[in-house]
Amino acid sequence: MRYSSNNDLAGTKQAMAATYKTLVVLTAATATLTRGKVYDVLVGTNGTPADNPMEFDISRQTAAGTATAITPVSLEPGDRAAGTVGAANATAEGTITATSSVFYIGLNQRASYRWVAAPGSELVFPNTNLAGLALRARSATYTGTATGQMYHEE
Amino acid sequence: MLRPGGFTFAFDYDGNVHEGETFMCGHCGGHKHVKPFERPEDIGGLCKCCMKPICPRCVELGDCDPLEKKLDRWEKFGIG
């Protein structure tokens, strides 16, 4: 079953800074521990276009920060609710495992970017409580907001 | 690569689309960009135990710890 999560679903997008801001995070839910696989990621910005450096990263998270809860949207209306918990637009970062980045890209702020996994090469997170993948962004000069979208299957 | 692990699309402000490919590290599950026909030793290395391409960070660790075993371990004992 496939689900869509992005940081436009709920919460207030946070201004970029030199330190990472979590856009979207997907974690295994306590009640329905499920292994999830992220197979499609889209990132971009929605501020005034300018030439600024942007960095996007997906790392493993082991404890939740402070973020607005989102419900992953089922891509097929008949499917059950996701066994994964989503959160977006963190105001306090969760606990990120050091050197656990599974995806990293530097972009011009004017550009947007999409990554699609080949079957069998998805970004997998374990069915461990609160463990998951955090899509984060930062910029040394851009102080507008960024957009992030992750599709996952479980 | 012969069988890339992912496909990338970067959309420029002027409408150009730049396509690329990534490979998945067999140990950490991370994705790195690769050039067409790039050799395993140039993108990190090829693990001779699990016969999967691995990233430079996992090459430095020097042991074979496949992602699937890691996931099983994390699910049993937690990430730590």
C-alpha cells in the first residue's frame, strides 16, 4: 500500500537556517509497527526565487522532536490507514543518528528535484518504535521556506 | 550503472531537466549519485562478501553488515 506525505498537509513551514530543519518525517507507529519504504522524494522551495545554496538530506531519526502530526494520505482510497506516523514542519528537531544520511543533495534555490527509487532500492526504515526517516533542509543564506514530499509503501 | 538504484530529475529555473542515476549502498541503504558506466571502486567499493556496491563511508568501516541484517537487528534490539 502506498502513501503520500508532505509538509503542506499541516503545520507552518519553518524558515530555513544554517542548521537543518525537518520538513517531513515518517516513523513507525507504536500501535501498528510497520516497516516502511520511501520510494519517491521531491524537494524544492516556495520563497522568492533567488540564487541561494540549498541542502536537502534524509537521515535516520530515533526520537521525535516537536512537529505537527500529519496523516499519510493513501494513494488508493480503499486501502487501510497507514501504519506509519507522519510529522511535518518541525519547530524542534528530533534525535538524528549521526552519519546516518541516506540521501543528500545540494541545489540552487531556484531548482527543484525529484528522486525515484528503482524497485528493491527504496529507503527502508525498521518497524522499531519512533524510528524513521527525516527529510531535512538547510541553507547558509536562504531564509524562506522549503517544500518536501515523500511517498512510501508498507 | 547497469542496474541503478534510483533515478534523479533536477528541474532548473529555466525549464531544463537534468536526469541522473543513483546507486544504493548495500550496507547502509543510502543513495549516492553515479555517472554512467562508473566502476564500483570509483563510487566506493564492491563488498566481496555480499557482492553489493557500497558507499565510501561503509568501505571505511571495513566489514560486511548488509542492510537487511541491520534492519533485523534494529527491530530486535533497537537502533543504537
